[in-house]
Amino acid sequence: MRIFFSLLLCLNLCAVAQTTATEDKQPAAPAVQGPLDYVCPMDKDVRTDKPGFCPRCHMKLVLGIPDDSEFPVDLKISPRGFRAGDKVQLTFHITDPKTGKTVDHFEIVHDKFFHMFLVSQDLQYFLHDHPVPQPDGTFRFNAVFPKPGMYRVGSDFYPTGATPQLVARTVIVPGAPGSDLTLAEPNLKPALGVSHCENMDVELVMDPPEPIAGMKTLLFFRIKPADGIEQYLSAWGHMLVASDDLIDLIHDHPFIADGGPQMQFNIIFPRARTYRIWVQFQRKGVVNTASFTVPVSELK
């Protein structure tokens, strides 16, 4: 927050004595600037008057936040004639929206320069991984799309001097020659309660129990067993939320967490759709991915 105070006083004093006149003007007082807020680039409600790190996501606080501006991401896949099950290389090229030049300076967010999410159209396949930076400023990742269909590829990065980005691109993956390609939206059924993972069970409890589009929903994830919970990529948890039409993608971290058996995330579902939630926690060196399917309604 920036507060500026300015004061300008102009005094014109005219004195006439015989044939002389003088005019006296008081100069403007210097502007007084109030204190600026240090703000978390990701959690903009976290503000302080001192430098430091965000207690929620652990990002470095910055003095003021630049205007939000989306950085274009060009995604190229090689070889071009790939199909489901083939090994491919994804190359991400990011450009500055103002200059059109390649962006080659990024801030580290949760131990990485780039977080990538792959989500299949049926919302059954999920991958969170990290493309490798190249000398030319691009990022590369070797991947396999496991089945035919549409995928959304989410690119999460933080250009130096800008704001954190989450930019999604669509990839259509063909199957075997002559096979049909189905692009229909999935028919998801609610999947709440307990998700059984590698070495933990994760229970989801929501407040309100039936989320309303446009209103805050509290997500409480309760973990059993509770011993050995560790930070993963410098955070107690990572969450990706996707709508059933893959238009909405939300990447977030715990609002309240201390390594105990319960972690709280706050979210506002933007529309009345069905959403798939993936949440990742680490226990005793093992990364666990729990998934839930949550229907969201309109306010009535």
C-alpha cells in the first residue's frame, strides 16, 4: 500500500511602497511517503511492514506487487507424430508480454523454477513434476501420455520482477491408427471421505459440507497415521484443483499447517461444476497423492 501526502501552499503577499512591489511565494513542501507493505506474491493477503518470508507458502516477500500480466507459454512436443504411449519431449518457451523476448530469469518457488501439471480429460491421470531449465531459457521434460484423449498441461513459474504464473495449454493425444478419439467431458461421481495412499490415509472434511460457487470453502485434510509427516518441496502440502471441463486449474498450499495430523486449505470454487482435487503430502520420505471429487452448487 502506498500513501502519498502532498501539501502546496501559495502565498502571494503584495506590498506597495511608493513605486516598488514585492511578491512572496512559499515553495511546495516535499511529499511525504508512508510505509510500503511487503507482500507475498502468491498469497497477497499476507502483508507486513518488514522483509521476510510468507508463513504460509514460504515465498520471499516483495516490496509491492506488480500488475498481473500473463506470460505466454509456447509448448512444443517432439516428435510431432506422437501417439499415446510414446516417449516425447516437452519444450516450454516463455516470453515477456511487454517485450516479446524470451524470459530467462525466474524465481525459485518451492525449491524449483518450474512446476508442471499434467491432467487427462477424464481426470484419472495426474502428474506433478519439474521440467529442467536449458541454457537458451526454455524448459524441457520427457513424458509419456498414457492414453488417447485431451490433456491440460499446467505451467507454474515465477518470472523475476513479475507475478507467479499458472498457464495452461491443451494437448490432443491420438491413439492407434484408425482408432476413434473421444473428447467428451467425464461423468464424475462424488468421491469424498477417505483416500488411501502409499503410506497414509487422507480424509477430507469440508465447511460448508456442500460447497457453493463463489464462496469460501474450508478443506480440512486429516492424515493417519500422523507420525513422520515431512515438508515436501518446502511446504506441508500441495493441492491442484481442476474442473470437470478442465477450464479451471487452481494450485494452492495449506492455509494452516504445522506438521500435525490436520491441514487446512481455503478455496473459492469459481463455478458450479464438479471438481477433482489432488493433494500431496510427504511421510517418511514417501510422497502421497490423495484425490477427491467434489460437486459444487450455485447459491440458491
